[in-house]
Amino acid sequence: MRTTLTLDDDVAEKLKILAHQQRISFKEATNAAIRRGLAAQERRPRKPFRMITFHSRLRPGVDPLRLNQLADDLEIQDTTARRK
């Protein structure tokens, strides 16, 4: 289909560069860019990410899988403090 488009200077320049880089015609570069833009508009919006929280006795940042290491670290600190 033939139609007349009025492009902004910066858009036309970018399309010319794209056409040159890809070694395609200006028409092909324009159609490809319009297709990409339309396809992006058709994408469905994603569901917002929700974080499920829960109440815990542990403080934030304490990894329950590393409690033994925490106990060892506290014991070393206690021993070091007693020697001073």
C-alpha cells in the first residue's frame, strides 16, 4: 500500500543509518521499525510481582540454615572478649 509519511528529521536519520547498516532499503527499514513498535504495544502487561511475607522469630538477615555457624561465631567472640 502506498502512503505518504512525514518523519521527524532525527527519526529519518536513524532509519537511514539502520538501512545502511543492514544493507536494506529505506522502505524495508521503516516497515521493520514500525512492525517492532506495533508488536511491543501488543504485549500483555505482566502481573505485578508480590512478595509473600511472614512473621518469624529470627531477625532479618539471619539465615536459619547457618545457625550453627552463627553460634560458633558468637562463641569465638565471647571467648576473645573474656581473654582481654
